[in-house]
Amino acid sequence: MPDAKTLGVLLVEGFADWEYPLLAASAREWFGIDVRFLTPGAAPVTSIAGLRFADGEAFEKAKAGTFDALAVIGSDSWTGDDAPDIAEALRVHREAGAVIGGICAGTVPLARAGLFAGRAHTSDGRDWLLEATGGYDGSEEYREVPHAVADGVISAPGSAPGTFACAMLAAMLPEAGEQVAGMRAMFAREYEQGTN
């Protein structure tokens, strides 16, 4: 296994419980990645299901170069008037070499940061993302697909935590392609047969 990598997982108020566990748990357990959770101002946040998370580090204090990857987890908070403005921070982390990914409404700050300009990407619908952002550079590159898209930046609809996890890990660990492919195949087996 290569030198340990570090993954930052950004949670905001109302974060979606199902969007980060496959990524965070498999990153730590199967790939030895140091997973660090971040919140705005290190404030406690509560998930959609009511899980209160109070152990996050302050996203604003995370220095460029600290993380090999940052995953922005979805929440209705990203579309509200008081959404944290993390556009500049995302650009700085990306310029320092971090893989940047967003899932569901976590794609909104990526779009606002201009990270989709000239890149294939997805979310929870092109019209939804346009409305949530008020328009963004790169909207013509939107892909209406049910899985994660990796084109220099990782994006996924909220219904695709499995492919989001695989795409993030593949981008962080290109040398672990076979292991990530095995993980993807394991997740896919769930859908090979109907329910009884």
C-alpha cells in the first residue's frame, strides 16, 4: 500500500446520511486512508436522520495541501441563502493537488466555484443544478446519468454513493485500480437479482 493519504469529508447542517459512509468507511478500512471530518467553523451539525455530529474540524482552517481529496456531502443547506461560501477554498485545495468531489447538493458549491467549466459532470438533474446555482460555467457539459462522473473533478447524484466512493478512491489511488474495481463489482452484485 502506498504512503497514507488523507480524505476530508465536509458535512454541513442537514447532511445526507447515506452519501458518505461507503466512501469514508471503505477508505479507512480497505485502503488505510486517514479520514477527517470537517464542518463550517467546527460547529456541530445534524443529519437528515437526526444524527448529531460534533467532532468535526473547521473547514476554514484546513490548509491547502493538507488533503489528498475533499468530498462535499449533500444537504439542502447548500441551496439556501446562508450556504457556506467555500468556492475559493475549493479552488485553492484543487490547485494544491486535492481531488475534489461532490455528491447530490454537494455539487452546488463545486459548480459555484467554477470547477465544472469544461468538464463532464452530473448531479441531481441539469435543470435542478442550474436553478440551485442561478447558472454556472460548464452547464453544457452536464451528463444525465445515474452514476458518478469523473473528469478532473468527481460528481454524483445523491442516489449514487457507491459509484461516488469508487470514483473518489480511484482518483486518490490510481495504483489501486484492481482493488477499486473489486469494490465496484461487490457493490454491483446487490442489483444483479431482484428482491423476493
